[in-house]
Amino acid sequence: MMNKDLFKHFTILTIVAWLTVFVLIPNIGVVVTSFLEREEAHFVSFTFTLDNYKKLLSVMYIKVFLKSLAIALYVTILCLVFSYPFVYTISQTIKSIIIKDFLLILVIIPFWTSSLIRTYAMMIVLRSNGLLNNFLMYVGLIDEPIELLYNWVAVTIGLVYSLLPFMILPLYTAFEKLDRNYINAAQDLGAGKIDTLLKIIIPLTKSGIAAGCILVFLSTLGMFFIPELLGGSKEILVGNLIKNQFLIARDWPFGTAIGTVLTVIVVILMVIYARNTKNTDQLVV
Amino acid sequence: MDKFNKPIIELKNISKSFNTEPILSNFNFTLYDNKFITILGPSGSGKTTIIKLIAGFESLDNGDIFLNGIKVNDLPANKREVNTVFQNYSLFPHMNVYDNIAFGLRMKKKSQDYIDKAVRDSLKMIKMEKFADRKPGELSGGQQQRVAVARAIVNKPLILLLDEPLSALDEKLRKEMQVELKSMQRDLGITFILVTHDQEEALSISDTVIVLNNGKIEQIGSPQEIYQTPVNSFVASFVGELNILDAKIEAVEENLVSVIVEEECKYQLENKNNFSTGEQIKILVRPENLRLSLEKDSIIPTKLKGKITQTKYRGALLDYVIILDNGKKVTATLLQNKKEGICEYKIGTEVFVEWTIGCEVLTK
């Protein structure tokens, strides 16, 4: 009995310690720093100020925020639109477990390569004399290379490409939990393929849709190297803004202020999500 | 006129295998009147597969299925005039009871008024008007089962398929639901096809029982026929307790045979199976048809000698386990008659066993 209690306390203590050191203290540090003044020599000086937040209210920064939210939403929708049919096919129409596993592994394999390297590879595909342009010219769809790199198109393609697995995997989990009998029951009651999809399958995989959307949306907001490499530093998201404050402008307090605002926005979105799904069962992410 | 000639359902020579393993082979069944049909069989006998084939969830390897005279082999599940009550009910968890029941009618694009009336009526029938707004997760097993039945029959199907719907319920509730299902079938006047492994359920609920084993029909008949005149020892032992006695045909005369039972005593029995002299056969007798006594008949030995080794009290009934002189174990079930106290054989008592002639079934 004694031993069991000891073990229990030890485990809880470890987790609490871990969370304190790596989550609580850094976050408090971020929030506190955001209310301090910038100083060349020591990065921050311990004088209280609200200037960092005031600065954020300028049109330029608000635009970056809005643009980031818009592109995050756009990327999320694209990921969902591409992933859902893929996962539906894998889990509903393919019977062989070997083929299922193989297709899933294909989704996971890119994870084994650094996403930075994959983004560089993307540049090779998208650039003017890159694979995609050459292919399109060879096929005869275009006569001269189209500008694919260093614009929003490239950033979107890059983000969708790297974040797709974050949508696919939660969706797949949700589909695996979906009892085949619900689909049989719907068909038994006269539902065709489309009705079954809209009225049964989508509502019952809502948890996966929500989890995937949150993962992709949040990841997009924080991404900085994809917009930087594929957008050619012309197109910046909140992630780039923060990164620039720390590594280029050396303005830690302002960087942390942006980070804090981003965190608050994310928390608000999560709360809205939780509120909306509370009443419907089966929707625990 | 035409209606009488067309069977409600006809299963012609159907077979089905999964991964080359045959699940069903040469299954034939035709039904003309609306009845309560039970498909009874042990697990793995292919009984659920029949339901899935009729409903259209699985495709046939061979044979044809006709519903109301129309071949439905290639008709998808959503176009067939049958509805299913699933084993775990499969009520849609994201819809309330009302929407679950209304689902089928909405799919058929019935008018709002029609749907509302039909759903309210069926809620009344299952006595669950107050539960219309509940989600399936907030209902008990018995209530879910009722909703599952209502969701299916509100569509007025030609046939209602029930895939072991009672197996998840406790004993008492299961008995209640059996009665309810039976009366529903009678009131609605449609065919119910129930799949079960519970022989008691099959016997008590159905008009016709199909006994299935290893994908083949062993016997089709009324519960009485299945229980009293089983065609073989599989059916006999599956639908109830059974004693199997070895016997040898000694002589055949017209429609009687003389047999030597357990190399001990001689019987004259009806020759229903065209046995010939010298054949080794089995005599199947239900425990309740065995009789015990303390004395042996003096002239012809028609009683087997044995010793009581075990008694099992079952309330109104009492089981005696008797080891015969040649070592064979038989069970006799006797009605308890406390007042007269006649059935009180103690363990170790030497008894003589016989059975009511005519209750036995002879098989090879």
C-alpha cells in the first residue's frame, strides 16, 4: 500500500515538475516579458510598459494577423477537402489490411524527413524551370513557365503539403472507430450513398474533422519557414513576424507580445469550439 | 390470386464463402405466408450471413434471392423492401429517438405530416412517447432495442430481419421482449426472420424454425416438430437436453422393428427410417420422457438397470443422473411431486429406466 502511494505521488510530481519547468515558467516568462521595455545590451529592461501591445494595434500588424487567420482557414479547408475522400476510401472501400497499412505508411513516411528539407525540395518542384513547370510544358498545357514560387500559391501548396498528415491521421482514427453497422443501418433504412455520407458518416466522424482542423489551423498560424522559403520573405504570417522580432529586430518584448496575443486568439477559438461541441456526444478530441 | 402464388421470400440454392471458406451452401427456403421464422444455429453456422444476404449487405456467390417474386440479387440494400434490427441495435448516436425512427421515412421522402404521425404512432406502440428527445446513449438496453424495432417497422417492410436482437438483454427482459416481438408480428401481419443461438427462444417465439449447422439446413419445421421429431442427433441435442442410447436392429417386420437397447433389453418400435436387420442405430430420448422405477418387469426385460449418481434440483423439476450398468450416463427429468413424495430417489439407489414408447427418435 505504502509503495503504491509512493509511486503515485512520484508520477504525479514528475508530471507537475515537467509542466512547471517546460510549460508554466516559459509561458509566464513570455507574458511578463511582453510588458517590459526593450534594451540593446540585455534584450530587456525591467520597466513596465504597454507599448508593445499598443504597437500591435497598427494597421500593418493587424493586417498580418488577419491574413494569417485567413490563410490558416484556407489551408485547413484545403487539407480537409483533400484528406476526407482519401481517408474515406482507405477505411471504407479498401478491404485488404495490407493495402490500407501501406497507404497510411505512405502518408507517414515524409515525417521521417525534416520538414525544412522537404520545403527545399518543394522549391525545386515549383521553381520556374522546376519539375512541375517542365511537366506542364511537356504535356503542352502551358507554353512558358508560370510563376509558382515566391507567392501565396507556393505558400499554400507548401503548407497543405506539409500539414496534410495532421488532418489525415485524426480523420483515420475517427473512421476506424466508425462502426460499419451504422452505414449498413442507414442503407437498410433506404439511404443512398450521398445521404449516408451527409447524414451518418460526416456527423459520426466529426470528432476527427474537428481534431484535424484544429491541428492544421494552429500549426499554420505558427509556421514561419514555409512562408519564408516558398513565399520568398515577401509573404509573412504571424509566425514570421514573431521570428523576425527575435532573430532580426532583436525586440524580445514585442515578439513576446505578439506571441501572447496569438496564444489568446487560439485559446478563444478553442473555447468557442469546446462550447459548440459540448452538447453533442461522441465529440471528445 | 397472384398474391397467393408468389412467395414472400424465396432463397434458391444460395451459397456464400469468405476467403474460400464456405459459410453457406445450397440454402433453400421458400415462404408463402407471413410468419415468424427463426434461424437457429450455433455460432459460426452462417445464420447471420443469411440475414446479411437478404438485407443486401453481402453479395451472393451463387443462387438467387426473390422478394415478393422479384429477383433482388443485384438490388442494393437501400432499395430492398426489408428492414433490419441489428445485434447491437446500431441506433445513430448523434440523433435522438424521434430522428432515428424518422430516418427511413425521411429517406423515402414522405411528407412531414405522414412522418410525424407514423413516428408518434410507433413511439406509442413501443410505449416510449416520453423518450422522443432522448439520445440512444441515454436509454437502457431494452429501450434501445424497442427503438431499433420501431425504427425498422415504421417503414412497413415486407420482412423484418432480426439479428440476435435479444442476446444483450438480461433473462427477464429477454422473455418480455420475446412476447412483445411475437405479438408485434401478429399485429403487423408481416414476416419476421429472427436469428438466434438460443433454442428456448426459437421454440417459444416462432411458427417455423430453421436449424442450421455449418452453413447447411439440418431441419425446417414447427417448434414441435423440431423438438419432438428431430431428424438427427445434431438437431435433437441442439434444441434440448438429450439421451442417446445405442441399439441394434434384431428383426424387421412390416413397420415395426425389434431392437436390442444397450445390449440389455428388447424393444419393439416403429420403423420410420427403413432400417434393416443387423444395423447399429441410435435411440434419442429426451430426459423428460424417461421413467424410473424400483422394480424390474419379470417377463420381458424392457428396462435398463442403473444407479442414481447425482440429483439436480430445478424447482418444479428434478434431474436424476443415472449410470447404467454398462457405464452409459443418462439423465431423467421428473416433475417434483412433493405431496405424494414419489420421486424421491436417493443417490446410490438402484433404479430401472424405461421411456414412453413413441417419444423416441431413431437415427443411424
